[in-house]
Amino acid sequence: MKKGFRLFLREQTPLIFIYFIQLAVITFVYWLGGFKNWPIALYAALLSGALFVGYMTYRYLTHRRFYKRLSEPVTSVEEITYTSEHAPLPESLHQLTLSHNRVYQTRLLGIKEQLDQHIHFIHQWVHQMKTPLSVLHLMNQGRDDEESAAIGDELDRMRKGLDMVLYAARLDSFEHDLYIEPVSLNTLVRSVTSEQKRLFIRNHVFPYVDIDPQLQVISDEKWLKFIVTQLLTNAVKYSGGRNKKIQFRGYKQKDQIILSVEDEGIGIPKEDINRVFDPFFTGENGRTVQESTGMGLYLVKEVADRLGHSITLSSVQHQGTRIELIF
């Protein structure tokens, strides 16, 4: 109410100012004309002032909801389209707001349809690309020479890229692709390390898993597996040498369960640590690794947030990086 009244006074300030200027000018003109009956002049001024105050009061009372709406933040579309006053100015502004809202809703609907079509196209494209990729994998199996190993590595890289595109597209419909259940951390991590054994062999990196088989978390297994896979891939990618270890540890701390992934790699420069979860940020390390897209950790953070999990990162350059997923 106070904000609305202050807004009303600010809008009417020019009118109030002109009124008093006009009153002073008329009084001055009468004085120049020789009018000396000051009681009559004072009475006329008071009568004029009373009429002016009455008009201002009427104006405010008939527009108070209008000024209140203008002075308070809008929290819903209903507040924009609702009006209970029929004064010309509020009614005209209400009609203008409705018109703008219709244009906005129409454009928003069009953009949403375009986005849905784009996501549908991505899904179709990824699935179509996976079919020939699977065929190439089958054709490459059973061969044990250096060339086939290189082909296998490139096929794995393509598959991971397609998976990342697919998961990124699914983020927009995350709530429709969610199944919360108890998940065994030990089973999940060992499954991921087994699937990525070619990556470990190629980079001469060894996984070390220290997780209690009884340790379970409440999460979505598929999305959690995506997070662990991305963390593992990043850890291997930046291990920076042979015979390095990547350690997976799961433990309970007070009322929290923590899964940590720690590597012995090149680490992250101090100035980059606060930005590693930003989309498309590759940092200093990304300039030396051609495969870096800047999307892996961003997607990890997005998925973790939507699952209700926290994620922290600590790193010392040339010593390694430790990422903790907190349930």
C-alpha cells in the first residue's frame, strides 16, 4: 500500500506543482489589480485546495490497485492478466498487457515446438548413428592387430560422444526419464569400470575400487551411471602418464554417503577450478587435450543437481584431482 501511494504521489507531482504555481499566479494577478480583501482570497484558496485534495483522493481511491500492481513484483501470469478496476487508464493498460501476453505466449509456444522438434531430431539421429556403429564394432571383433585396436578406440570415442549428445538432449525432459530406487554404489562403479576397460588399457591407467558392497544410495541408476562414467572418463583423460591409478571410494560420513573419484593426473590450475562446471569451458588443460569439449563436467553438475545430489571438486596442479559426489 505504501509503495503504491508513493508511486501515485510521484506521478502526480507535476500536477501538484502546477496547481500551486497557478494558485500563486492568480493571487498575484488579483493583487496587481488592487484586490485587498485577503479573507475572501484565503477562503477561495482553501475552497480550491479542498476541491483539489478531494479530486486527488478520488483519483487515488479509484486507481489504488493499479498503482499497487505497478509497484510490486509479479509472481504469476494471473497477476498480470487480473484487473478489478474500470478506470480508463488501468483498463487500457490491462488490455495492452493482455495483448503483449498473448503475443508472448504465442511466440513461446512456437519456440517450444521448435525445441521439441529439434530434440526429437537429435534422438532419431543418435539412434540412427548407433546402428552402423554397432555393426562396425561387430565387424572389428575377433581381430587382434594394431589397426583394429585403433579402430576400436575410435569407435568407443564415437559412442561416448553420441551418448553425451543423447543425455544432453534428455535433460529438457529429465523428470519424464527418472526412476528413483536403491542403488548399490559398489555394483554400479564396478559395472562402469568393466565397460571402460578398453579405455584403461589404452591409457595404461588402473582403477582401484574401495566401496562397501552393502552401501546403497537412493538415486536413478541410469543417470548415476552417466555421472560416474563422465567422472571416470575425465579422470583417465587427464591422468597424464603411465601406471597411474584412479581411486573410487565410497563411505558414510554422518548422515551423508560420499562417492569420491580421485586421479593422479595433471590437476587443474587454481584460476580454472571455479569454472570447470560451466558449459563449454575447457580451461588451460582443455587446450592440450584435443578431445575436451567442456561439456562433461557441466552435464555431471546438471544431472547431480536434478537428482538432488551435491558435487565438490578439489585439485592440485601436477598432483591430481578429487571429485566427491555427496548423497
